[in-house]
Amino acid sequence: MENEKRTEIATLGEFGLIDKLTKDIQLHNDSSVKGAGDDAAVIHSGLPQVITTDILVEGIHFDLVYTPLKHLGYKSVIVNLSDVYAMNAVPKQILVSIAISNRFSVEAIDEIYDGIKLACAKYNVDLVGGDTTASPKGLIINVVAIGEQQKEKIVYRNTAKEGDILCVSGDLGGAYMGLQILQREKHVFLNAPDASIELAGNDYIVGRQLKPEARKDIIEYLESENIIPTSMIDISDGLSSEILHLCKQSEVGCQLNEAEVPIANETYNKALDFNIDPINCALSGGEDYELLFTLNPKDADKIKSHPDISVIGEILDANLGVKLFTKGGNYHDIISLGWDGLKDG
Ligand SMILES: [Mg+2]
């Protein structure tokens, strides 16, 4: 890296930097009336707006030892789009604010924005504004995402009903195992900077951590099949935590079937290597950005053949609690461990 060109932020100034970052932005959505360049952006949509924001702080949410800046920019957008999709809405605009210290160059900020713009292009979202400012130390990225949907198609967390089937997209636990690999290699690197970083063979799980995707495709599939989930949430903090949110807010119970929880082979095998029970990666590992949703059983046939949607359980009366039905035939209460809980096994 030290041989690459380095332009100090101070040589451009704040306005020069913003001009540089926004000069080639084109707006693609009709509702994006005015983007960056005035005091405020202008959005005009005839539909209800869904708005969310998420903040990523260096040292808390990401580690630049193993996170490429372009991936960080990409992921900062994805985590917000995932929340818009989790409302069954279509994201249309984002605003991005960055606080950055002078240890970063203009080229580094360009890399972050390359990732942001790549996500915008892939998900057909317009970058319509934001802010940049100096930070005394470290990097902070805040993204606001704005989406739209007809009022009757917006899906909430608190509307699951007894008898609904519980579904999840994709597979779970991969991002958590990817993080374990990256942290292990960071440790190796810090102890012996000349040692080679060994990520080979772990492409899938490392990719799940560094370059997650939001499930635009699932929302489009449900729309094409005229399915409106009865409730939905995205999986950012692990399956246990999201199921508990959904059940608590909907005032229902649930049976989650361990045998049906989708876990990729690479995740499964790597978990065993690390002496972690694979189901715990899915239950408590975060950042998979898959969609967890409930369906009226009348829609069950429509998703049965979809290769990337799994039926993992059923919504029950609240009195029956929130239970994991294990492969061994036992029932356990689902509790929210979060990432720290995993470390104790
Ligand atoms: Mg969410």
C-alpha cells in the first residue's frame, strides 16, 4: 500500500472532496427528483416511504486489518437495504455520511465510495446526499436508506399468527464463521507480519462476512407469486434473537426445527473445526442478512420448490413458548445469546 499514491484530504477541502465523490453520480429512479448538490435532496414518490439508518464504527462494527475499504462501503449500504427489504419494500435512495481522520487519504475514501456506488448500481438505488467531516480518530459511516411500498404490502414484525409457517432465505451462520477465520488470521498476522494469510478454501464464509448481499431476489419472488408474508424481519443478530423479536412483538409462540435450519457445508465443517456446534452458528452468529418471515399456510405450496427458501418451523400459541425442537427429539427454550454467548460454547 505504501507505494500507492496518497493525496491528503486537506488538499481538497471538505467541499472539494464532496464534489469529487459526487460528480459522476447519476440518478435512476423517477422518485429521485434532486440528488447531491443543493441544500437538501428532493424525493417525490406517490407511495408510503420506508426509512432506516445504520451506523458502522471502526473498532466496534468493523476491523480494517481484514476489511477492504471497498467491501466496507458495499456492506454499509447492504445492511440498510436489508432492513428496507425486511419491510417488504423496495429501496430507492440512500444518503451516506462519513467521519474520517486524516490517517485516511483521498484515495482511501474513493475506495469506500467505489463500494457504495457498486451496491447502488447492483440494487438500483440512488445516492442522493450525505455529509463528510473530520474525525479525531477512526472511521464512522452512517447510511440512511429510503424505500417505498404500497401501504397494504408493507410487512411488520408484529403480525405473525398462530398456524403460520416460519421461513428463512439462504443459509445461516456463514458470516459468523467467516469472522472466526478473519480474526484467526489477524492474530497470526499480528504475531508474525511475514506469515501468509490463509483464507483459501474459506471463500464462501469469508465472503458472507465481508461482502454480504441483501435479499432483493426473495422480495421480488414473493411479489411475483402474489405472496405477502404475515410478518418479516432480517437476520442481523442471529436467528434466535430475530425469532424472539418476532414472537414477542406478535405475541405468539413458535417451534423451530433444528433439522430444517439451513447451514452451508462450508459453515458446518468449519464450525466443527472450531469446536462450535453448527446450529449455534445459525442461532447466535450475526450478520447473515437473510430474511426470516412467516406465511399463511395457504401460501406454503408456492414456496415449496424455491431452492433458497426453507420452512424451519411453525408459529404457535404464546402459551407454548418459543422452542427449538432438536435433532435428538428434545425441546429447548430459545434464548438470545448473541455473539458473546457463542464464545463460551
Ligand atoms: Mg433489521
